[in-house]
Amino acid sequence: MSAPERAARTAERTELPSAADDQHRPAGRPRSSSPSPIAHRIGSVEVLTALLLLLLVMSEQLTDLLSTPALATWTTVFVSVMVQAVPFLVFGVLLSAVIAVFVPRSFWARALPRHPALAVPVASAAGVVLPGCECGAVPIAGSLIRRGVTPAAALAFLLAAPAINPIVLAATAVAFPNNPEIVAGRAAASLIVAMVMGWLWLRLGRTDWIRLPHRPDLDGLPRGQAFWSAVRHDVVHAGGFLVVGAAAAASINVLVPERWLQTLADQPVLSVLALAALAVLLSICSEADAFVAASLSQFSLTARLAFLVVGPMVDLKLISMQAGIFGRRFAVRFAPATFAVAVGVAAATGSVLL
């Protein structure tokens, strides 16, 4: 045998097993291969474990730190905002997933008028039948836009639902037992603001300002799997921004001196602006804000009405969630415009009814 033939035989013996060899290999016996290093990625479980260990090691230091009055107040406000908001956020996310998976697109074409200008007041009035707060309305509005509802109508619903639903109006009546006119004023002013903002969007809004986060395609999945996929997606995008907004609201509560409020209460015009700004900073859930407004007895009823109208439409946690669901370009335009319209309508309504 020549040298080239011997080299060819040696090469054949050292080749990797062929497909034919795989057929004769006993089941369960893996093909031999050289070991390769496995890259290890740090995930959420590792991060959570590290945080828990850190809290355990530094428990004494954290106890001393939390005993300071300022940090104790911050923690109380943060936890209260989260406790108030999370149940309604979950409700809104679940309803949003139901709309995305189980409600056909043709339903909205039948339920709302075809003309966008007429769809706005119908969507605003639909907020009466949905008990919930602003945290739940944000993902629902995003899901409505995904299902083909005109953004103007979805945004009108977003603003109206947290302020004019029966639970909120009943809570307002309980908080102001001697002033039933403030309940009517809150419902009327909130409905007007929602419709005005919807019509303003039709006139001035641009579709490229809304950038909904990419949601996995749900059409090809089984309904149960698609439902939970939509829930996980919305919880990640809305819940994270809720935490940011709650932390900002808690920080403002600690940093703003109470004596400033007493000084502003003596100025009729400034008192309206002050309570409207306070509603943005405190970020109280719409089911509870009436009791806070009732406690601000040093302010006029008109100023407290502005607090009740602005709060469910514009606050720190809501702005954060809108940025997470609709995009930052939308939030930086929509929130200031809503604040200006809400303050103006609340002041006008208060001058007529209160």
C-alpha cells in the first residue's frame, strides 16, 4: 500500500461518526464530543437572592435607618400608593388581556360610532360602567388602541373612567356629605375634560407620538397562552413605571413643607393651582383622593374640586405609566395639556356650581 493510500485510510478512521453510525448507536447514548464551556448568565433569581442576603446581613443598619422620621414617612407614602394602586393595576391588566384575546376587533366597530368625533363622547361616557382607578385605565386604553379603536376615543376613556365611575362618585359623596354639589361638579368637569382632550387629539394629535411597546403576536397562540402572555407583557411595562411614580410621590411628600400649603390657601387663584399641583405630586388613587380633599378644609371648594379633577388624570405615577405604555413623546405632550385643560374646566365648573 502506498503512502497516499495509508494517509487516506487513517483520515477515514478519525472522521466524526456519520448519520449511518447514529442509527446504530443505542438510544440514550450521547455522541461523544469535546466538552464546551457553558456561559452563565445572571438572572432575576440570582439578583433577588443577592438582595435578600444583603437585607439579612444589614438588617440592624436598615432598622436604624428606617427609624428616622423622614424615611419612615417616605416608606409609609410609598407603600400606601402601591397598596392602593396595585389591585386596580392588576384588574386593568387582566381586563386589557381579555380585550386583546377574547374581544374581536369587529365588536369595537359596532360599539362605537364610525365618526371619531362622535366616538369620543361615547367612549367618555363608557367610563361610568367600569369601576377602577387610573392605574387600570392605562393598560386598557393601550389595548383598545391595539384593537383598532381610534386613539382619541381610547384617550377620552382613559381620562374619564377613573373619575366618573360609581365607586369614585360614591366615595366623593361620603367624603363630602354636606356638599352634594361637589359630586356633580366632579362628574361634569371630568367628563368635559375627557371629551375636550379627545377632540383636541383629533385636531392636533399625531399617530407617531404613540409608540406602544412591542407585544408578542397573540393571534397564532391558544387563547389561554395568549391571555397570560398579554398579562405578563403589560405587568412588566406598567408595573415598573408604577414603582417609579410611587417613589417620586413619596419623595415629594417628604420634601414639600406643610406651611407652604397654608400660605397658598389664602390666595383664591393660587389655591386652585396649588391643589392641582398637589394632586399631581401626591399621586393618590381616585378611590381615596376625595377623603384627602375633604381634609384640606383650609382651601375653598373650587380648589378642592380642582384637586379631584386633576388627580385621576395627571399625577406622577400616571405620567410614568403613560410613558411606559404609550411612549415618552406622548407623555411629555399629553400630560401638560391635560393638566391645563383640567385646571381651567375645574375652575369654571366651581365658579358655576360651588
